[in-house]
Amino acid sequence: MTSIRQYDSMVLDRELRGPCTMHPYSATLIDHFRSPRNVGDLEPCDGMAEETKDNVVVRVSVRVSGDTIDAVAFRSSTCVTMVAASSRLTEMATGLAVGDALAITPEMLASDLEQVPAHRRDRCELAVSVLRAALAQASRRGSTRQHESQEATR
């Protein structure tokens, strides 16, 4: 049986032998792949979204208090760039105001990871898109809760 660490190394080694050998991954990107932060689903959560693109799946869940993001977690398939982008994005968004998190762009995420191969930049776009969708769902739920509490006080 192959351990998760061995599997991660095999995936990374396969990626490094592929077309990205012309554009090696940065130490930051590799670190987020090998030691991803905030992996899992938040329970309870205020918003969750999932998207699939080119057989790569990513799910993001968020917990929001007022206008501040308390926590962000993700699950994704084992694509080096997808795992790293999702991991770093959770760190970038946690603690921010919702509006500031919505202002994070795929270019900002790619820049923060230091070096994302051009043929993998769409992974940053996917991560940001799913975060925005999860925050939109959290906003809708928050509006519904606020409306329900106003109705209950009448």
C-alpha cells in the first residue's frame, strides 16, 4: 500500500517530468502541495461551493461572522497546482472582510505562489471562482437569517 506522502511525491515527480519541466514549481507552491493548509470541510459552514474543470475538482467551505471570514477550508483532487492554489487561497482569505476576499484575483494568487506554470494558471482561476461562489452562498444565507430574525421580532 502506498502512503499519502509517497503518493504526493509520485504525483509531484510525475508533474515535474511533464511539460512543466520548462517552468519548475516554486518552493512556495511545492510547500503548499506537500503540506496543504486548511484541508477538509467546515462544519458548520455558512457557504460551500464545488466546481470541476478538466477532471480537477475543488470544493471550498467558508465560515463568516458579520463581514469577516473566520475560516476557509478546501478539498481538491490531487493536482499539484490545484492543491497548492487552494491551500494558499485559504490562508489569504481567512481573517479578511468579505469584500476584500472577493477582490483577490487569480493573478494575485499566482503571484503569491511565486511561480505557477502558464499551462496551470487556470487552477488559480478555479480556486478563486469557487471561493467567490462559497462567499456568495454565505451572503445569501446571512441575508436569509437576518430576514428571519427580523420577522421573528415583529
